[in-house]
Amino acid sequence: MADTKVSDDSFTLSSKQGNGVLRREVWVDEQGKVVKYNLAYINRNIFQRDNGRVVGYDNAHGQGHHRHYMGVVEAIEFVSFEDIEDRFQSDWIAFRSKQK
């Protein structure tokens, strides 16, 4: 049986929140385990390459678990999906704080 997409959300941010879009996509298997994910902060005004992805985490395109940051892609250790969400949140908040 195919994996099921359980989350496909995009949130447009106001200028006070940093502009851009926060994106969250999650797929689970039959047992409800996360098997694929894409978390991203997209803002083409800040970064034009990598589809505007300023910071993001995913396990797509055959590269295993990895982090995108301003065009640099690096492999990361996968502990849990919850850990990945926390890391993304921390990166996004840190980036936003630097922009103020």
C-alpha cells in the first residue's frame, strides 16, 4: 500500500513575522510512522536559488535526511521526526531573529 500524505500546509507570513512562507509536508506509512517529510521556510526576497528555500529539512530526492540552509545542503543525523521539527523551528527562529 502507498504512503499517505497527512499534512500539506503552507502559511504565508506577514512582514512582522518575516515574510515568505512556512511549508510543512508529511507522509506516513500504514502504521502511521513518518516516512517522508519536507519542512521549509521559503522567501525569494532573501534567497532566490533552491526554489527560494532559505532553511529546510527533508528526506526527499534520494539524499537521505538533510538540511538546506541558504543553498548549502548537508546530511543530518535522524533521531525522530519530532526532533527534525524542533531543529527546523530553532533554525527558523534563529534566522528570523538575525533579520530584525
